[in-house]
Amino acid sequence: MPGKYKIVFYLKGINNLKGCAMSEGISKLIEEYKSTKKSLECGLKWLPTNEAARSKIDVINMIISDLEQLESQCR
């Protein structure tokens, strides 16, 4: 999962972009989170009672949703 500082710096860099370039940067970040989510979900197949992983997936889902809303505003 991307670190929180990486996200802050990445989003600050995206703020300097306009329109399509900003949308592409956000799309890249969304894909990174989706990949992390997929990895955690695979881990849950091995350890289905891992509540920490479930909590992280919930947080990732919220972040993905927020980023998708931001991306739609950039279009």
C-alpha cells in the first residue's frame, strides 16, 4: 500500500497539473491502490479471519472512491 507521505507528495505534484495530465496521475494512483487491494484480498483467502487486512481493505475502498470522485471532477 502506498505510504501516506507518498500520497501527500504525489497529490501535491498532481495539484500543479491541469486537466488530462492530472486525471492521468490520479488514474495511476487509483490503479496502485486497486493492486494493493487485490493483494490483500488474496491474503484473506489464506487467513480469512484477519481483521487487520479487512480493515485495510475498507480504508483502501474509501481512498479509491475519493480518488475516483476527484478524477471525475478533473475531466
